[in-house]
Amino acid sequence: MKRIVISLIAIGILTSLLNSCNLFQEDKDFDKALLPGKWQEGSLFEKYYANGDGATWDTADDVTEEEAQPFTWTLEKDELIHIHIMEMGGKIPKRYTVTTLTPTKLNYHDDYDKTHTFTKVD
């Protein structure tokens, strides 16, 4: 009986260790060549350029593409980083996890589980 309890505890500990090491979770690797272009989610737009620059604007806030907030971007595996460039020279990084990237669809979420679903429009 004692041997069974010790075996079950050992199996539980081993399972916890293997699960926390992400051995069973595969990293998603998205093709960054699919990202350049104009993407839309409702009134929110994001435009990505192949050189790593981008811009975002929201027509609901009466902001046009010409007045867009510039950012730089990188995509490594499933991690999308925007570094927003403020008018006064400051930079604000934002990190997202990409869940879908196809020629017509972009889905990502932030660390607070706010999800964005974009459709390519250009």
C-alpha cells in the first residue's frame, strides 16, 4: 500500500514537471511575409510594411490613415511586437501572441487575453 502511494506521488510530480517544461506544447512559427498589407477589425486598421514599419488608426476616433500612429514591428515564431512611436519621441512596446496568420486573416491576443481578429483589406 505504501509503495502504491509513493508511486502515485512520484507520477504526479513527474507529470507536473513535464507539463511545466512545455515539452508537449509545440511552438507555432508564422510566416512574417504574410503580414505586410492593410488589416481591418471594425473601425480599427493596422498597416504593416515589409521593412518592419507600420501604422495604426481608428476611424471611430476620427483618425485617418494619414494621421496614423506609427510603430515598428517584429514577428518571431508566434510573438508579435509593436513598438509605438509617440509624437514626443517616446516608444511604447506592446507584445501580442499570434494565433492565426493566413493571407487573409490575422488573429492575436495580448497578455490580458484581449483578442483581435483582422481581415486583410489591401
